[in-house]
Amino acid sequence: MSSPNASATTEVRSSHEREAFSSRTVFILAAMGSAIGLGNIWRFPYIAYDNGGGAFMIPYLVALLSAGLPLLMLDYAVGHRFRASAPLAFRRLHPKAEVLGWWQLAICCVIAVYYAAILAWAGSYTIFSFTKAWGDDPEGFLMGQYLQVAETVAPSFDFVPQVLIGMILVWGVLIVVMSLGVQKGIGRFNVIFLPLLIVMFVVMVVISLTLDGAGTGLDALFTPDWSALSNPSVWMAAYGQIFFSLSVGFGIMVTYASYLKPKTDLTSSALVVGFANSSFEILAGIGVFAALGFMASASGVAVGDVATNGIGLAFIAFPTIISEAPAGTLIGVLFFGALTFAGFTSLISIVEVIIAGFQDKLGLTRVPAVLVVTVPLAIVSLALLPTTTGLSLLDVADAFVNNYGIMLVALVAVVLLTSGLTALPVLRDHLNSVSTFKLGRTWMLLVGGLGVVVLGYSLIGQLSVTLSEGYGGYPSWYVGVFGWGMALALPVLSWLMTRIPWSERSRASQQSPAPAILDSVLDRRLLGTSGHSPLQDGPRSPWAQGSEPGAHTEIPAENEENVR
């Protein structure tokens, strides 16, 4: 019979045990599920068409190899080495880096709030495809009958019932999946639905290729405009597409990598995820432009006259195609069904960043952490998005938080890890210690050199255009509050989160599986008292020695701030 103290110790340990994916395959499918999202289907095809067609594949491939994969591996290294959510992983890397994790988590909160609305639309349109409910005017149906978009942009609480019901269903399913855990929920969902998503989309592409005019659409997409290669904006478009489609800078891949077993081939996994994501984007381009070619031929116009992206492509152009195509109903169900699954696998990964962060911060078990995160997010989402002004809010928040916010936090993180913490050698060595595909100095140069230049140039370019021209024709006060205001508030709120004490039950009270990466500029005090090198690797992780992940020991004061 165990003593009361022994029971208490067991309880503490069990509360700190970290969930994990059952295998590398499950992790790869989950990472692919996060990467393959709405942007692959409704953004990439038009970006490629508008930036040189077939010639765009050259900067796209260069961007994948020189920035996308290196930054993806960087996220893997941070998450896997420190085995924690984004806030705690960066805290373990260096106490002063914790704010980066909360910043990424805050961005995910905003994205989750409006992402649920898009999934509700996609789910509704899957059902609408059976009856072609949009009739002869898909745009009028979308803006009028379905979304009931108000003429003014000022936030209102004039709810649209059919959107509200759809969003309630999305949040309900999401809560169930997340409550099941990392393997039984996230892993199993992706194992089942990601292959189904790919099969559905392949079938849709095959059908689209049989439509009259499909060849015209493919010619428009793949005919190369070699002169575009001399345009810097084309190269920035390629880097931007790769950056956003691979889910780097969100905290997603940091979180997912933390659920991997200690000995997992990280670099090869990144290669599989990166090339799989790009392959799906090209597949999406073929299917979308084959369908647009049919639409252009049926309307007697050029493909360029019907080519669009985003909401216009998904909810206006494709319903038009569905109404006119011989197998329109089947195309509609496959397209919107795939869009729903792609969006949901991405939403799962976004919300998991938030759940993992608060689970680590508060020392909660899985279900309470899910409820603490999803219930407030659902309330905010259901209060703001299923309204007559929800579309405007979604548009502005997506532009400023999803674009500027992610790009800025990624830039700050790369600069900090490169020139501030000098962390890249340690992270490279960690990747090499578990991977078959080894990295050298080139990887560090790509992350710390080219990565900084690309992110900085892209951010400055986008900011200059928005500052001079405004955004979307919205009133300046609206953009200022819900655009600039929201984007600038997130890092402030993130810093405030670092001031909140960590629970005594949190995983911050455990010894880190790897020592902090200290820097003489950022932490002279610690270096002065400990007398070790900034890149000293320290003792091996207890995990590497075979001890259980739930082992509970205190962090040495010289390596970590005291739990506040």
C-alpha cells in the first residue's frame, strides 16, 4: 500500500505527463493538415497566374528551398528540443524570449475567431451544392440572402441565423475533437480526414479536366511569362505564399514538434511536409484553373476576366461553375467538402497552439484546458462574426493580424535567435542529432541571412502600400481600430502575459529537457554568475537518458527564472 506522499507524487507527475503523437507518420499527417488549408485552394492558383504563370514555379521552388523549409526546420528544432508549447518553449530557450510564444498564441486567438466563420460558410455551401441554392446570381446570394451584408461597417449585433447555426456546429465539433487529445483527437482526425480531403480534391480535379475549355484555363495558368522573373514583387509573392502556406511563425509547428518522441527524424519530416504541401498547391491550381477555363469558355470571355482568389473564387466563381457544369453538383460537393476539411484541419492546429500554451501556463489537464480556451473564443466568435457586419471584420482582421502580425513576429524571432541569442548552432546540432538529412552552415545563413531579408522586405513593402493607400476602401477609423489597433495590441498583451505568474502545477516547474541558450548581450547577469559559454549544451536531457517525460524536478536558478 502506497503512502499518502507517494500518491501525491504520482498525482503531480501524471498532471505533468505530456501527450504525444503515436508515430512520426501521424505527426506528418497532422503537420500536413495544418499546412494544407484554405490558402492552398483559393490563394495559390491566382498568385501563380498573376505572377508569371509557369515562370512563377521558379521563384516558388527557390522560396521553398531557401526560406520555407529552413524556417520550418527552425520551428521543429525549438519545439522538439524544449518539448513545450510555444510560450514555454521560448521561455526555456531563454527567459526573455517567452513573449514571442505568447505573441504567436495571441495571433492564433484572432485567427481562430474568424476562421470558424469561413468553415461555416464552406459547410453551408457543401449543402447548397445539392440544390444550387444560389440560383442565377451567386454574388447576390452570398452578399444578400446568405451573409446579409450591411451597407455600413460599424460593428453590430444583427445576427444572421443560418451563419450562426453553422458556426455553433463548427465550435461544437472542434471542442469534441480537441477534448479527445493529441493522438485520439488531433492525430486520428488528420489520419482519417486528410487522406479523404486529398481523394476528394483529386476526383474534383479529374472531373474539372474533362470540362470544355479546361485546356484554355491550364494554358492561362502555366504559360510562362519569363519577363516576370525580373520583377522583385513576383519573388516576394513566391516567398509570401510559401511562408504562409507552411504555417511557420504561428507557433503551430513548435507545438506539434513538441509532441514528437525524442528520437524522431526532424529534417526529413520537414522535407516531406514541405513538398507535400507544394504538391497539393499545384494540384489545386490545376483543378481551379481547369474549372475557370470552362467558366470563361461558357461565358465567351478570357480566363483573366473570371480569375480571382479568396472569397470571390470560392463563393462566387465556383458556384457559377457548378451551375453550368455537366457534373456541377458533384463538383460542388467535392470542392466545398474539401474546403471544409482543409479549413478544419488548419483550425485544429491553430487552436491547439492556444490550448497547449494555457495548459502549460496553468497546469491544467486536457479537458479543462480545452474548455478554458474554446469557450471564450467561441463566445467572441459567435458574438462578432455571424452578424451583418462580420464580413468586414473578418477581412480587416485577416489582413492585419494574419499578414502583418505573423510576418512581424517571425521577423523578430529570427533576428533574436540569430543575432541576439546566437541560438542557430545549438538548434542545428539538435536537428542533426536526430535526423538523417544533416544541416550545415548553409542552413544558418538561409535562416539568419536570407530569412531576415525576405521577411523584412516583404513587411516593409506591404506596410508602405497600406499606409499610402489605406485598405479595402474601409474608413480610416475602422482600419485603425480593428486593423492597426488589433495588430499593435497583440505584442502588448503578450508582454503582459509574461508578467502573470506561472502556476505551481505548470510544466514550467519541471526541469527543461535542454538547457537554456544564453547570450552575453541579453543576459550578462546569468553568464556572470554561472561562467559558462552561451552555446554550452549542458547536461544531457533526462529524456535522452531514458527517464520518463513526467519526471518532476526544479529548474536550477541559474538557468531559468523562478516561477513567479
